[in-house]
Amino acid sequence: MASNFNPWFYLICFFFLAGLATSSSFISYDALDVHGGPGRTLLQMKKACNISFENLDYSVLTDKCKGPQYPAKPCCDAFKEFACPFSDAINDLESDCASTMFSFINLYGKYPPGLFANECREDKNGLDCQNVEQSKKSGGVQIAAAQSSLLMLTAGLIVLLLQLF
């Protein structure tokens, strides 16, 4: 017995579920360069960040990235470990998440301005967050990513079952 669902239903379900499952696996260079240019910014107001950066644990950065030399490899690895769980929010150029995060990084770590933007370069997309060891403080982000994958798998099975029966 074939189902009588409209093909548009499947198309809408596909795009809806694909939108739910997507997440950024890079931190873009635009997000790393949060220094605004001179001039008026009244009409360029950004929406407030929904991540509470002031309450995060910055020890992953401050323990591994130390001056006065600030070696690139340990600093960039520590930065990615800290920032990658928030890559979607940081890459949103319409929010102030990137500038807020860097303000607190500089407050707690007393790093020179532009340290991470100048030292941490990987490929054309930005910093790769694919194989970054997540810190224990950001476990909720890992759970959300796993739930997103599980949601896609479940939705795919439901659509397959609807098609078969």
C-alpha cells in the first residue's frame, strides 16, 4: 500500500530537518577579526549574544597559552578547544558574540590584542573545528550535536517507514 503524501511534503521535511542538523564546523576569519572600523555604528547595532561568556571557565586558555612568547600551536589549540563549541554563535556576524568572547578572553588572559586572529590560521574557511577535543565545560554542546544526529537518523527512518507502508 503506497502512501499518498505529496512530494512537496518530503521536500519540506528534508529542508526542515537539514536546517535543524546543520552546525558550523569552522570558526571564520571574519569572526576572529572583531575590530570594527572607525565611523558611526548606530545603524549597525548587533543583537545581544545568547551565550553567557562571563560565566565560562577560561582555564583551558590561560593554562595552555602563556606569555611572553605565546607559542602559536598551544595557543591556537587552546583557543579552538575553548571556542569551537560556540562556533555557530561566534560566526554570526549579526550578533556581538565574537566581540563579547574576545573581551572576556582578553580580560581573563591579558592577551595582546589580535593574538588569536594573527597567530591562528588554517585554511580558507577559518579554523577547523572538526577534530577538536572539547573541554569538559562544554559537554552540553557535544550532547546537542549527538541529539541532532540522532534526530536526523530518526526522521530518516520515519520517512522511510511512511514510504514503505
